[in-house]
Amino acid sequence: MYIMRQKNPNKKIANKVGDLPIRYLLGFWLSILLGACGGDGLKLADNGVGGTGITQGRITHLDEGIASSITVNNIKFNTHNALLIRDGVPTSRQSDFNVGEIVTVKGALEANSKQGVASEVVFDDTLEGPVTASAGSTSNSVEILGQTVVTDSKTLFYGFDQLADLKKGYVVEVSGYINEQQQILASTLRLVKTTLTVGEILKVEGHIDSLNIVSKTFKINNLTVDYSTLSIDEAKLRESTYVLVRTQQPIENDVMLASDIDIIDSKLDANTFYQKDGYITTPVLQDRLEMEGSTVLIQLDTEYINGSKKDLVVGKHLIVTGKTNSQSELLADQIYVVDRQTQILLEGYLAKVDTTQKKVNLFDTDILIDEATRTIKSRSGDGTMLDIDLGQLQVGDYIYVEAYHKNGKYYAFEIIKTQPQIDNRVMSVVQNTDETKGIINLFSHKVLVDENTQLFDVNSKPVSKKEFFKLLKKNQTLLDAYGSQTNSNTLIANAIFIDTSW
């Protein structure tokens, strides 16, 4: 079987079924029928919650056509009958949405499943306006409408190749989160146009600063907002209030003449199941933390994935699963600490099992089993999953391993013994590349690219070797590689996908 999980790379295969060899097609359809054969990279709470819920996070998967779907926080939502809203305007086209954009999905969730049926998908950009200060060739930030927009390894660009391509005056749409420094951590940047036209709607959101009711102005970072032409209840405008401001007037001398101002209530709906993606914006105090204005309560039995309570510091990226109480506080059943820089996923045949030192070996790599290892399981051909002991694994078993890299060693999160697959697999962040030799290094694992390797970009589009290597960024780009294993830690790749799921 070629595809081992629903989240990725099914999305990439779905759009290119006609172009792939039959062994990949078999894998694709079997994975749909049987479900993911291995883990998902991101584990969210299997707590039996069904019914209506709200998922907030990045789009990691888009399928169009009759079986249209959208995947957010590892839940695949059928969107065939969903109301799609983009920036307040209903749309009938799911193609208006992009991988990486932050959306809110309302829908029915299946208990103990990664499936759902969406009733509504909403996208609202965080910022849209002209570049006011261009990025340098080595910078990871750009100023748009006086707001500092920071990019990282997960930021996806649409309509341009690199941050330095954004010239002053270019109009850009940003989807992202606002951190404790009032910077926007961009999930996506989309070039709207290269010249601002009259009547273009510009949008900015953030916390009010330097409010002056005499001059009827306030600031959002480096942008001054003039609301003198509006009839507004000034009692609602206070320092630190979070607002959304729009205008159709050009920006002059870093001043925006507001056409309307909305006060944004970031509280979650009460008594509702949530999976919320975001960043910690306040220190943890008495088992409480804030994620962009939403309160999260840590429980005694909160489960931590890829981290622990000590990792809950300001600026840390989390995905929190749980249900809100009557005060709209999110009671955390599970907290996933997002840190793709240390994670790796392997699938292949076991070379060694050491029950004394508690480790396994595949791809010439020792993987340690310790308190961080959540489960060791065995999946049968019919999909049944059973807990097993390390001693029940044998040399030659085909296993799926999620692990993290620390101080030169690998530690397992999860090990699953499953049915043998045609291809082996390595998934991790690019460490370095050599296009001439066709070599990509993922931690200590080497992936070889030759003339038979099929290469795909983040939008499922096949690309040439030259185009593919151009897209790879050291310590940033996440790759999912399938192929045949040599006698060492080298994978001869049949297919490689650029991924956004971690």
C-alpha cells in the first residue's frame, strides 16, 4: 500500500490519480476503504465526542469535486453541502480557499473518528493591504499596513516565490495569528495585486493603543486609525480592545481613515466541543493560559503530545482539544505542542528489537522507547488495533513510527505494527540538499532523487526536479518521501510530497 494515512498524501494523489502508477492507486483506494494504516503525525483526543463541534486551525488538505472535503486539525470534513464564507461573502467555490489558511469549521463530528460533515466553513483574513516596508533578502518579516508580519517554516506563499519579491505598495492578504508582541505570525501570504486601486477594501485587526478621543484616533502598531467620520459609541473604545478596522480610502502618511470598526469578541462558544489551533499569549497562571483571547484551563488529566506542561510558555504553538464550560473557557482534554523541527515519521521493516535497552531499529536508526512513548500497537488486516508489548515485535515486522529527535537520539511517540507495504517512508524537515547529486537529507536519513522520482509541490502539482529543489528550504520544508530502502539509512524515492500537516 502506498498511502498510509488519510491526511497526507491522499490530497495530493486525489488530484493526480490518472498520472500515478497502479501500485499507488491501489494504495490510495485501500487507504480510503480501510482508513489510515498508521498514525497521523498529529493525534487529537479519541474521547468519544460526537455531535456538533467547532474546529479552528490551518487547512492542511483540500479535495474538490463530488467528494469535496477540507482537512483541519487532522479532521477530514465533507463539505459537499457546507456553507462556504470567505471574508464575509458566501462562495460556491471551495477552490477559493487555500492550503495553510486559518479557518473555522462548524460541523458534525463522528465519535472516535477523524471524520466529520461540515455545515459551515469560514475564512477571515487577519490583514489585507499594501506593503509599507519591504523585506530584505535575508529577512523573515515584512511590514503591511504598519503591521509586522513574521514568516516561519509553515508559512505558505501564493502568487510569489519569496518574501523579498513583495515590493512596497503590493497589496497582500495575510492569514495568521497575532502574538504577544502584536506581530502577525503568518500562516499564508497571498499577493492580491501589485498596485492598489481606488475602492480596494483594506483591513487590519489588532489591539487599540494610544487612544485619543479628542483627535478621534488610535494606533494599531505603526498604523494610525482615524475614526472621525464615523458615528461610534466611544465608550466601547478602550485601550487594548481588540478591533477590526476597514477602509476603502488610500493610506496617507501611515493614517487609515476608517469606514467601519468592529469590536471583536474572541471568546469561544459555551458548552461546545473545540479543537483550537493557536499560540500562547499570556503566561500560565493557576493552570490557566490565553490563546489570542481565548481562555484554556489545564486539567489534572490533560494529555500532552510532543511536550509537557513545562513547554507551555508564551509564544508556544498549540492545538488544544476539549469542551468549553458555561463561561466559554476551554477545558483541555489534550494539548499537542507543535514543533515540527524535531519530529520524524518512519515506515519500514524492523531490523532489530532490543527489549533490554528498550529500543527498535529500522533504516539503520535506533529508536528509544521511554515514558514519552504513548502506545505500541498492532493493526490487523481488517483494521483492528490492539495494544502489544515491545517483546511482541519481531525482526522483519513492518512498522510505523512517530518519533522526535533530541540530542542526537530518536525517541518514539508511537509504534504501530501493520501490514507490509510496497514502499517504505520517511517524513521530516529538510536539513540540507544537493540538487546536482539528487540528495535530500532529513536528519540522519538520506533521500535519493532520480529520473523516476515523482515530485509534487504543496498544492499537489507535479513539478520538475529543478523546480522542486528550488522550493526546498533548510530547516523549514516538510517532506513526505516514499520509496525503497537500501541497506543503510537511505531511501531511493519513488515519490516525494511537500507537506504542511505538522
